[in-house]
Amino acid sequence: GENVEQHPSTLSVQEGDSAVIKCTYSDSASNYFPWYKQELGKGPQLIIDIRSNVGEKKDQRIAVTLNKTAKHFSLHITETQPEDSAVYFCAATDSWGKLQFGAGTQVVVTP
Amino acid sequence: ETGVTQTPRHLVMGMTNKKSLKCEQHLGHNAMYWYKQSAKKPLELMFVYNFKEQTENNSVPSRFSPECPNSSHLFLHLHTLQPEDSALYLCASSQDTSGYEQYFGPGTRLTVT
């Protein structure tokens, strides 16, 4: 089955710097890769996603890149702000369309 | 908010109690999900419903019993739980079961004493 690994588990960045979170997956049939942001006391919020026919997608300060050959995808946050502090999860669909999640990255943006 | 609501937000129950978690989605979706979120672990899929029919039971113990009376409402009935069942229980919905664009509720923080 699908196995999604996410790194790093914690990431501390200075406000204004960029943050990058990387995920790898194992199922070559995976075709959908969402990213979720979870703030304290809230449920995961879908912030961006990418499908396998696209290599990169950008939405304001966040972007996702996908390398299907290497089976990895990354989340990039530019010009980080304190409100970007949260836990971020990557996910990938398995062969049956079920989402398999990474273990999460705690991002802390310090002023 | 995402259009998915969950009640209660917090629940403390003893091992012999029976309680229910409720989820409602206002997005017109056809698929609904229960996930379990434990500290430092990936989200675990528990159940999937599509058009009110259960399509996935991810080897969940029978002390968790889901119910989906219609495409907008989902329940999780709990009885004789164990302390290791303490976790955040998340409901999600999507247009279909393709895996695309799942939207989550805020979760119910469950503590079993």
C-alpha cells in the first residue's frame, strides 16, 4: 500500500524567510497530492493541492512542486509570517483513492 | 469555516459509557469520512460512506459503530472504549470517493478515563 514520509518533523524559521517541507510516496499510481494546515484546536484545512499531470502550482505565497519520477513533492512557503505557524500535513492518494497522510511538520515562525 | 461541523468539541467518558459523535456537512457532498488523529501519528482513516452506504471499514474495533442516515449527517457511536482510544476524531467530506478535495471539521477531542 501507499506509504507517505514527511520531513522535517519540526521547522523553525525567521519571519520573512522561506520554509520548505518535503514528502515522498511509494505508490506509482498516486495521482493527487494535497497539503493541509492544522492550527491549534482546529481541523486540517486544505491549502493547496496538485494533480499528477502538473509539475508545479502556486497560490500567492505557497507553492507545491511534484516530481513523479522520483516520487516526491514539496510545499514552499515564501515570506513567512507568524500566522503561518501550524502543523502541515502532506497526503497522497493510494490505488483505491484513499488519502494516506504524512506524520506532519510543526512549523514555527519567529518574529 | 469549511462547512463541516462536529459536536461535541470535547468529550470525556468512562470506559463503560455510551456516547455519540455527530458530524454535519453543508457542502452538498456525497462522501463522508471518520478519521482518528493521535499525537505524532499520521491521520488514520476509520470509515468511508458514499451516498449513505459504507464503502470502507479500516479494521476498526466494533466498539466504534458508524451511522450515516443521509449524505449530510454522520455519527460515530462509542461504547466500552479503552484509554488508548483517546484522540481527536475528525469528520471530513468530499464530492465523491476519488480522494480529491476532502474538507475537515474541527474534530471532537475525546478523552477516555
